[in-house]
Amino acid sequence: MSTIRILDEDEVPEAARELVKRIKTREKRVFGIDALSNIWGSMTYYPEYMKANWERSRATMQRGDVPPLTKEMVASAVSVTNSCEY
């Protein structure tokens, strides 16, 4: 399986820095973690791709009546069931 080196905070392109701050704020609020998760960190190379995925995440995972943590748990269970390597 190929890997993507996660950039250190000071290496993140300027175009992605504000979005990284917003994502970290959300992850701290929802999950209680201070670090940017690897899935987001791997997208910092391509700020426009990261932004598109952030908007998709906001539409599917952050809105609605089902709590975000429950949605994440369902997504994780589906990944395990499908033998996802990530």
C-alpha cells in the first residue's frame, strides 16, 4: 500500500492553512482531539481537493438530525466490514 507523507504544520501550503484551522477546530469540538487527522493531512497537498471534500463532509457528516459522532461510527463500521485498509 502506498503512503502519503503528512506535512508538518509549517509545511502546509498557504492556500490550505485557514481550512486546516477550521477542520482542527471542528475535530477538537466533536472528537476532542487536537491533531489534524491523517485523512485531512493527506489532502493538504491539494487545497482545492481538500476544500471540496470539506464541503462534502459538511453536507453529509456535519448536518442533519444524526449526531456527527454516530455518523463517523457507522462509516468506520462499514469500512471494517468492507476490509478497508485505511
